[in-house]
Amino acid sequence: MHADCHHYAKKCHKCQIYADKIHVPPSMLNVISSPWPFSMWGIDMIGRIEPEASNGHRFILVAIDDFTKWVEAASFANVTKQVVVRFIKNNIICRYGVPNKIITNNVRTSTGATPFSLVYVVEAILPVEVEIPSLRVLMEAELSEAEWSQNRYDQLNLIEEKRMAALCHGQLYQTRMKQAFDKKVRPRDFKEGDLLVKSIKSFQPDPRGKWTPNYEGPYVVKRAFSSGALILTTMDGEDLPRPVNSDACFALRVVPAMKNTELLVL
């Protein structure tokens, strides 16, 4: 009797939409390696930032080169399609050329080298090293112009080897990270016709505060893709405007109706 009551109570609709968010990944980690500097960028948005900056900006667009981990960032009052296009054009294409790929929601990896050295060959000199000269600053100051040029030429000859070593280091790091990530995977497979609820993601603060539900629904899976993307419809048959990732959803528990084949949501 107790087990039946517990199983029945778990199907309460309000209990499910107010349930804690699931942080366990539903699928294996897919790692992507960039073959060379500035060929693949990851782009993401930070915000909404409260309070806003003095110039009214609330969002930050950040782009990171997947190979060197070089960062380009800019703040904006609002992030629209035109803003993103302008950011990519001015901060990536005009500075580093047309990238092969631009991806979002990707995982950063270690390279074993600083971003500055992978881009400009040499390590960056901090302002404090100029005020209080470090050993390398003193050594370069004593070089003649010909010696400095030869030293720079030697560094440029070694950049290919340094970047190749960084690539191997990053791939080994990705392998270890994937092994650790995949141990936590708990598959959540969906098929057409399944009922589910999806996580609520909004940049606007909700007046209900801590009483705001974490999920909304129910929705019906109209189409499921192998990549984890889902096309959902409401119970009235209206399609959602955008696909949803399966990691933001979980299957809705329902109680079969007593007299017909319809499903009754508590």
C-alpha cells in the first residue's frame, strides 16, 4: 500500500513541474578538435547582468578560438541577430579571417600553453615587467637589432612545433574529460508521441521568486533526432517555434484513465 501511494504521488503534475532541475547529462560527450588557429570559434552570451553598466549594457558576447583559447568579447544593451552578425564580422572575420566553424555550447579544453604565445609566438610582457625589469626584458634590452631579429626568426620557425604540441595536449585533455563525463551519463531517450515537460529558461526575472516552477508542460514529442534535439507540440497540436535539447526535458509521469485510453494528468 505504501509503495503504491508513493508511486502514485510521483505522478502529480505540480510536483513534477516544481521538481529540482536535472543536472545529470542524458548523452555522451561529443568532443571537437580544432585543426589550426582561428579555424573554429566558440561563441556564447553572458547575461542578463544586474545591475546594468553605466552605458546601459546588460549582455556580453564572448568568442573563444578553440585552438589558442584567444578571447574576443564585447558588451551590448541587447543581443539581436544584427548585433551577433556585426560582432562576428568586426571581431572575428575582419581580424582573423573567415572561420571554418562557429559553434555554441561547446566545452573548453586545456592546451598547455598561453593563448598569447600560440597567437603571437612569444609570451606577453606585463606592464610591471617594464617598470621593474624582469630577466627576459633585461636580456632583450642588451641584444642588438640583428640579434633580436635572428631571435625572433628562430621563434617563428618553432611556432609550428609549439602549436602541434598544444594540439596533442588538448586532444589528450579532451579524452580524459570525455571519460569522466561519460561516467555520469544517464540516458533519457524520447520517441514520437512521448509526453514530457521541459525546463523553463527565461532572462526576465519572475515575480513569483522561489515559487517559480522549474518546468512547464506537458508537451508531446512530434519528432526526435539522434543528436538529442526534439520538436515539440502542445497538447492542442501547436508546434513550438524552436527545437528543444533533450537535456532540458524529462518524461512526464501520468496516470492512465479508468474508462478509456486517454491519459489523466494529476
